[in-house]
Amino acid sequence: MILKIIIYAAIFYAIFYALKGIFGSIQRQVSEEEGGDGSGGGEVADDEMIVCPECETYFPSGIGIPRRVGRERHRFCGEECAGEFSVRGGPPE
Ligand SMILES: [Zn+2]
């Protein structure tokens, strides 16, 4: 019985890692396509905690909403913050 649980756990683990690898490579491709300027500056790992420039909340950059505001690219915790920031055209006072 316990062997069965271990086997299931191993399979689950393998699937989880396979999916993580697939999504990781997709996200890399997407960010390379939208990157464009070639400087590479400002790119962060998906699991890195970054601060939303609008509401100053920490969140994993992988779930962030990338948005270009003026000449700069920012990553927001959600669509609402991205909207507010881009409407104002800069960080809150
Ligand atoms: Zn925010």
C-alpha cells in the first residue's frame, strides 16, 4: 500500500516538473519576443518577488501584468494597478 502512495507521489512530482518546464519555456519565448530592445535590463525571474509600482504590494513577477508606460516597462500586480498607473502616466505622488 505505501509503495503505491510513493509511486503516485513520484508520478505527480514528474508531471509537476514537466509542466513547470513547459510553461517556463513558453514564458521565456514570449518575453524574448516582446523584449526587442536587446538590453536585457529589467528582466527578472518568474519566481522573484517584485514590488508593484502602483500599490507597493510584493508579488511573484511570474503573475505580474507587464505594461509599457511612456518609455519604461513596468510589471503590476494586476490589471487595475496597470490601468491606474498608465492613466496617470507615472508612479503615484
Ligand atoms: Zn498593485
